Amino acid sequence: MKPISVLLALVATHVQKCSVTAVSVLRLQAYVLSLIAVSVCSTAYSATEHEAAPHDAASKVYPSRAEQGVAKPLAEGAKLHKMTLSHHELEAWSFVPKRKDRIEIENLSDITHALYVTYPDGTVVNLEIQIPGDTVSWTVPDDAEGEYVFRCWIHPVIRAKMMIQD
């Protein structure tokens, strides 16, 4: 098989002998390239040959980190605080978090969320995907001080500011 550049040059030479316009030459060269590409790439995808596996996300269960045993035990002297997420807002909380405290956020809505925390210095910490009924947690850093902002990647309207003081 000749290189593509040689084939294109032959097409151009033949077309010039037949007195065809330059636009027609370009169209013909593009057509030849398409034919060559199809002949070289003979392993085209066929939906009938590759049946997709059935996908039923509703039947899958994704346990929280706490249920998986991944959550670390509370630090000495730290407290566990609970928050709830209802539809598109974090409900008001009554606690005052301190360094090393853990905050658990339970998703009581019927939609999935992806919460994250933005630190005062701009650092972003993802809390993980949170399906309805799931609980995620965040441990206040040892050196925490200032305003921390909770948000959802999926629903930017969800926003809560939390002041951390020692």
C-alpha cells in the first residue's frame, strides 16, 4: 500500500489533467482520506456485537465510611456533633465546634449530595458523595481557626459558614 501523501498527490495530478476546480480537488482528497481511514480502521464499534451490561444503580448500596469501618475514633477530649441536610439546605445547628471535634452530616433529603469544606486558606476538602440517608463526617483540624464554609458540588445553593474557635 502506498503512503497517503503519494495517493493524494496522484489524485491531485489526475484531477488537474481533467481540468477540475481546486475546491473539487480538496473534496476528492477528503473523500479519499475517508476511504483510507475506513479501510485501515476496520475494527469499527458495533452496538449489536457489544451488548451493554444491565446497569441498575438503584439496586446498589454504597455504605458510608463509618459503616465501612473507615472512620477514625474520636480524638481524646473531642466531641461528636450532628448536623442534617434537608433537600437544599444545611439545617441550623446549636453547637460550637472546637479543634479535633467531629461533625457528622446526615442527608435527610431524597437527593444525592457531594459536600465539601473550604478552609480559610482556600484549601478544599471533599467529604464524599452522600446518597439519601447516608452520613458523612468531617474532623475539625488541630490548627483550625476562622471561618469554614460547607458547600455542595452538585447544588451550589447549599452553603453554610461555621466559625471555629479554640
